[in-house]
Amino acid sequence: MTHLRLEGLTRRFAGTPHPAVDGVSLELPRGALLALLGPSGCGKTTTLRMIAGLEVPDTGRVVVADRDVTALPPHRRNMGVVFQSYALFPHMTAAANVAFGLEMRGIPRAERQARVAEALDLVGLRDYAARKPSKLSGGQQQRVALARALAIRPDLLLLDEPLSALDAKLREGVRDEIRALQQRVGATTVFVTHDQTEALAMADLVAVMNEGRVEQLGTPEEVFERPATRFVATFVGRAARLPGKVEAPGVVHCGAVAVKAAATPAPGASVELFIRPHHIRPLAEGHSADNALDAQVLRRTFTGDVVALECATPAGTLTAELHGGTPGASAAVGSRLRLGFAAQDVRVFPA
Amino acid sequence: MSAALLLLPAVLILAAGFLYPVALLGRISLNRTSDIGAMEPDLTLATFEKVVGDDFTWELAWNTATLAAGSALAATALALPVVLLIRAAPPRWRGLLSLMAIAPLLVSGTARIVGWLAILGDQGLINAMLEGLGLTSEPVRLINNWTGVRIGLTESLMPYACLVLIAGLGRLDPRLEEAAATLGATRTKTFLRVTLPLAAPALLAAFLLTFVLGVSAFITPRLMGGGRVFVVATEIFDLALETVDWPAAAALAMLLLGALAVALVLRTALMRSARA
Amino acid sequence: MRPGWALRLLAFCGYALLLAPVIVVALISFSAGDFLTFPPPGFSTRWYEALFANGQLMAALQRSAILASVVAVIALLAGLPAAYAIARLRFPGRDAIAMLIAAPLLLPTLVLGLALLLALQPLKLAATWPGLVLAHSMVALPFAVRIMTTAFGAVPREVEEAAWTLGATPMRAALRITLPIAAPGAAAAGALCFLVSFDETVISLFLVGPRLSTLPVEMFRYVETRTDPLVAALAMALIGVALAVVLLVERLVGFNRALGRS
């Protein structure tokens, strides 16, 4: 059942040539977590702010549970927002921060205290209730912000880059915590991030945004394995990019060879091929693949659990990523091998 | 929350306490003073003509301009070494040295003049020193004349010059002077060839600000001059409260405002060309 | 580069000129002599005793303190909402309003004093409390608005937005969140407005009367007519009040926080 629906949201800021958000439409089922993923300036935060009511769209509607909230000011929307900077009230304790939204709703003191305790328990910060934000670590501040947003039992939980202010070491743990918490309380959630790993790991649905538009809306697997546009293919995950020309349906001429692909534009079109490094593997003697190319190792990069082999092939330069110990992972620079990949793993986009 | 409602109290205070009085000042400068000294409502430039046609006005203008220019120049020149010292001092001393340079702003002008009276008076510090050294037998007159006013005004303008120079020279990289020294420049050469040219825009800004403040200074000329020093400000005060010739006081005040406006425009133009 | 001796000497001369009058006033206020003789013929506290026994000056001190307190409160009450609007809201003519509020600082106080005299005398408001309060509030207001605009500007917008999303109306968010966070700035602004009024001399000279006078005006008149160390003791009293207010702000909120540097 659709809980959040955006219809053609558009917002143009004065003095800028292009709209920051340009006709964004999407639907999100109740209880799902949507990641708005894109580079900085793609309009993801502006979209989130329009959902929260902090920014007014020029055109378009925000519909929550079949109710049009576009005209409502933020204080009447009942949305829990976790800001990038957390925006904790520095002059109030953690408990007072969490209680603020309940106080604004006129909830009686006794119930308020119970719900504050409950929210702080939820994020494991009961013992820190009396501390001011300046006496909390970054991770604790982040959890207070989350408790504050959840305490009002929001219709929507909105998170703006909630992990970006944390140390890289903390991020993975907090990421899983937020996901677990979100699933436990069942809050329909929109999450803004520029980090594809975060988006893929946490979200039920990912909306990849670029220049104010949604390029693709799909599950993490769909977005990663079947990018709908060239931008999505470039932005999500890494890929070797080879220029070519469509020869016949399913065949692209690329460098000195023909490469088989699952779907192609009409013959004659100039295209670009995208092949993910983890889809390319060395072929053992006697094995075959849709595409099999002779290759010579140009560079070998060891990054711990993965070895990247940058190879020259008749189709162009390809990089294969292999887990340590798999056959071919120990290939030295200059050595020759055969690389193979499936036709369905070759994405073709008009150049 | 409406911006108009939030701004209303402040705008009311300014309308009643600033806009209306200043507008009325302009209006009254167009009135006339009758032969018996009463103000007569009119719409004439007669008062302006009378004020501008009076040689005394021009003497006042000259006195005021030379006093302000001299004191502003002295204040800027004396503030420069103070600020250069602040800039060269170790960081932990900088705060205290800066505070000492602008502390006089917190002390009322009249209080500081009492100090100058005790330093420059006939029985003051300077005369006691001069007589003690046997250089003079009679007290040298240092107050109730232009000398006293110049000294007092220079001191009262110095904190402002320091403020401007601290802001202006703070942006100057001290490594530039070190670079000059490594290239073989002496201290004097470094100062003349590197520091001074780079400090020029800030010095100009400090001079222009203190000049404008000096032109409209009232307390120092009045008290240090002992009623014997006449500038535009003292004349406006006397016309308003002693002679009670409001149109003339208003006209002179309008002329002062006009001169300050011209100075402001010149200052903006000069600062722009100095920065370019 | 370490400063050379020539720079040190010149800077010493500069500091001497800057600080000499204040130091001399402090010393001579303890003079035992009858005139502003320096060095004093001896030291005593007789002029402080004379100051406290001087009913006219003590009454003026009380009046100035009351006036400055009233002015500080009015300047804050009018300046806080105006500064909030300038710092936070977007509306047409915002720059013009900001310039208007700063404008009194551009005009010489002498001209402002004259203009106020011409305006208030016909309304029978010269030499009255309302007249003085209006005049001082007008000169104090730009300081209050300037400091508070900076203080409000330093409160992150997101903090206020967070309050909105939690259900606070813009008014409640401003009063419950933004204002308390900017409170140190408000304390500093109030203190500065107090001092601006307490030390204001030139405008007051135009607006006081025989029955209503302020301490700076009394001191000005005293210096015009007489030269005894009583006026040095009086000057010290003024400096003492200024220092007390500054220390109070420091004690309450700390200087760096008050100036928004923390």
C-alpha cells in the first residue's frame, strides 16, 4: 500500500539556470526504506526538504497516506527528521531534546516522560538522558537525534545524510543499527545519501538522482545489476567503459572484436559498453563464455581481499576483480590469460 | 511570523527619534530668523545664504578641517607602530595589546579629558617636568588653546585608527617581511619597500575614518579649548543653546552633513581605487 | 620577525598617549590637593568622600543608572525581534531596513542632538524622561540590532528547522530554541546598550534641563567650570560602572561566547 507519493515535484532556486528538483515522482509502500542516492547538487536533499515542508515546491504534490500535505507548514506534518548536522538543541539535555516534540503536541508530563524513556531505550542511551549534546560523542548525538525524531511517532522518518558526520569506522555499525531500528518500529523512511554502499545496504528501494531528476527507481539489486541509464551505470558501482558500434541485434563492434550483449539499440548506433569488474573472470583452459578475449596484464593492484587486474584486450582495457585465491588472482604483470564475461552482464547505452 | 510586525518597534523608535527629527532639522534650516531673533516659518534659502556669506563660517570650516586633518594624520601615524607591534607580538600577548589599544573607547571622553587637564595644565605633569629640568620658569600654556585640542583629539581618535589598522593589517602575511629579510633587506628597507606599500590602503582607511570623526568632534574642542577654540561643532552647539538661532544652527548642521556626505563618497571612491 | 627597537619605542609612545589620561585620572582621583596638580601633593580619599557627599552628582548618577537600564531594556525589546527578522526572514526591502537601522551611527551625535532638540522642544518633551529615553534608545538600537543579528545568524538554521519538524510553530521555535541559544549575545547587547546610554554626553547636552540631568552632562559642566580632583573621582566612578558591566557580562556568559566566538 502506497504511503508516500511524490507527484512531479519541482523546485527552482532564484539565480540558478536549472531547477534543483525537476519533476520528481515516486511512490513508497508503508514501512519501506527509500534511499535518495546521487552526487552532491543532484536535488536529493531539496527533495527531502520538500517532503518535510522545509522547502515549498514550485509545482507538484506531496501525498502522505492519501492526504495532500503540500500546503502544510513543517510543524503540522508530523515527520521525524534527522538532519545531517543532527541539529540537536545545544541548551537542552538529551531527554529534553527528545521531549521537545511531545511537549509541542501537548502530551501530559507523565506520558511524556514514559515516551522519552522508551525512545532513549530504543537507541540504547537511557544512561545519557541528563547530558547536554556537547557532552555526547558524535555517534551518541546521532542516536539522540534519531530518538527525538522517532519519539513523536512520525508518519514519515526522514534522514539527511545521517552517517556523513561519523567516523568511517563507526559508520557500518550505525548503518545496521538504523536499519534494524527502522524495521522494528516499521517507520516509512526516506534516506538521503551520496554513498552507494549505504544506499544498497540499507534500502528497500533506491532512487538514483541526477540533475534534479530520478534516473532510476528500483530495488538495490535492480539498480546495481540492471542500471536503466548511463548515469546510473556510472554512478552506482564501477565498470569498464568501452566505446563501440552496434553491428547487429545483440552484437556490438568494439575495438578489434565483436562483443555479445543481451540488449542493444538499433544497428549502426554509436554506443558505450559497461562491464562490471566482478562479472569478468579468467577462463581456465577449455572453458568458454559468451565473450572470451585474449588479455595481457598491465597492472595488478592488491587491496586485501580483492585483486584488481587491469588488462589490455582486443576490445580495449578491462579490469577484472578477483578474490584472493581464485584462479588467475596471482597473475603477474605482463602475463597472458583469457578473460570471459556473459552477454547479459554487458550493459549497452547510446553514446 | 510577519517581518513587518517584528520590525515595527524598532522602526517606530527610529521614525520618532531619528527620521522625524532629522527631517525637521532640514525643514527648519529653510526657516528665517527675524530681527528680534524669533524663528519665522518660511521656505527660503536666506539662512543658508547668511551662513555661507559669513566669513566667520569659512574661518570655522578651515579651523575644523585643519584640526581634523592634523589630528587624524597624527592618530594614524601613531597607531601604525602600535598595530605593527601587536602584529609582531607572540599570540598570547596579542589579545592584551589589542585590548589596551582600544580600551579608551570604553572610558567616557570627558573622563579622559580630565586626565589631559592634569597632564597638560599649568600645574600638570608636563609643566612640572619642564620646570624640574630647568627648561622653563613660566608654565607653558598647553590647554585652553589649539595645542591642547590637537593633543586631546589625536588621543581620542587613536583607538579608532587602531581598530581599522588591526583589521586591515591582520590580513597581511608576516612571511612577506621575512621573505624580504631573507633577500637581504634591512629593517628600514623592509618597512619602506614592503610593509608600508602593503599597509597603504588600511592607512588611508584609518585616516579617512578618523578625519570624519574629527570633523564632528565636540567634547574635546569644547573642553580642551576652554571656550577659546571655535570649530563648526562648537558653533552649532552655541547657535542652538546660547544664541537660540535654530534656523542658523540647522543650516550649519545641514552644511556639515553635506560635507560629511561628500567625504563619504570621496572615501568610497578612494578606497576602491586603493584596492584596485 | 621580532620587532626592532625603533618599532618598540614608537609603539611605546603610542601606548603612552593612549593610556596616559586614564592612568593620570586614576592617580589624581586620590590626590590630597585642591587642584588638578600632577604629581599630586599627597594622597587621600577626600575627593571620593566629597563625591559621595555631593547630592547633586549622586542624584545624577542614580538617574543615569535608571535611564541606562530602561534604555537597555527598550533597545533589547525592540532590537531582538528586528534582528531576528533581518537575520532569518526573507522579505522585500530587508537591506533597506538594515541600512535604516544602522543609519544613526553614520550621523554625528551633535547633529542628532540638535535634531532631537528641535523636534522635542515644541512637543514639550525636551528635558523630560520620555524625551531622554527616546533619544538614548535611538542611539542604542543600532548596537543592539547589530550584535543580535550576528548572534541569531550564528544559530544554525537546521536547529530551528528541527524544532519546526517536531511540531513547534515558527514563533515557539524562535522563543524556545533560537533565543535561548543566542542569549549570551543578548546579554552582551544589553550591556553595551546600557553603557552607550550611561556614557552618552553630546545628545544629552541638548536634551537635559535644570531639573533633569545625567551624570555625563554633570561631569561635562563640572569640567567646563571648575578644575578640582572631584571630577577625577567622578570619572573613576564612570569607569568603575563601565568595568562592572563588562565584568558582569564576562561572569554571566563569558566574553568569547558573548561576542559569538565560541
